[in-house]
Amino acid sequence: MNNKKDENYIYYLVAQNLKKQRKLKGLTQSKFAELCNYSDGFIMNIESKKYHQTFSLGTLWKFAEVLNIDIREFFKPLDEK
């Protein structure tokens, strides 16, 4: 998903940054889901490169709160090589 003109790119960008931040905090998908009060499957679908899962700004805010990060971290450009 490298087409930045596609509106779904923002979900891809956020998902990859979510995965990075979650791992930096040492959280599994399952533990993170539990802390956010979401299902494992929902988190797995968001982070999946094969499945397109949408989510609300409220959900994104919750993720930032649980990870104790600024919500803008989710919108940082990816290190694409």
C-alpha cells in the first residue's frame, strides 16, 4: 500500500505506526487489545497488511492514551526503503 493518493493509505500509515509503537512498549496484540477493551481480532485486523480495517478517531485517541503517546505519532511518515 504505497499509493498515498488512495484514501485507504491513512489507515495503512496509522496501522504500521500503531504496530511500531505497540512493540516499542513491549505489548502483544492480545495484551494491547485487553488494555484498550477491544477484541484481539480487531487489533489484528488493523495491523494486518492484507485486511482493511477502518476505525474511528475515538479509537485512535484510545490507542494513544493506552500507549501514553501523542496521537500525532500515528501519522509520522514510514521509513520506506
